Amino acid sequence: MNYIIEICGWIGALSYSIYSIPQAVDAWHQGKTQDLSTGMVLLLFFGGLCSLIYILPDVKSPLFYNFSASLMASSTIARYHFFPRK
């Protein structure tokens, strides 16, 4: 039974971590973000950062990889939101 719960945890973490990747790729290609509010960008970034800090003691957890991927994607989004490519 623990095996099934662990698989569900990994599937959930992977699914949750990739939700912002399409927006990060789009921002990277366009060099800017469109139709994203500054509040949304800040919530994405600081939410990912605080969640990663919270889970650092348990590096083996699927959530560690989830929050790491989320922080990388939200950092890309924030970069192009605040510093658009000319």
C-alpha cells in the first residue's frame, strides 16, 4: 500500500511542478510576459521559494523536486516579466 501512495506522490509532484513550465518557455521565446499580473508573478516566485525552503530538510521527498522545478520556472517567468527582452 505504501508503494501506491509513493507512486501517487511522485505523479502528483511531477504534474504540479510542470504547470508553470509552458508559461516559462513562452516567456523565454517571446522575451517578455503578456497578460500576467505582477502579483501573480510574485506569488509564483515566492510561493516556490518558501515551499522549497520548507522541504529542504527532506530532500528525498517528491515535493523537493516539485518545488525545485516550480522555482526554476517561476524564476524564468519573473525574469522576463520584470526585465523584458528588447
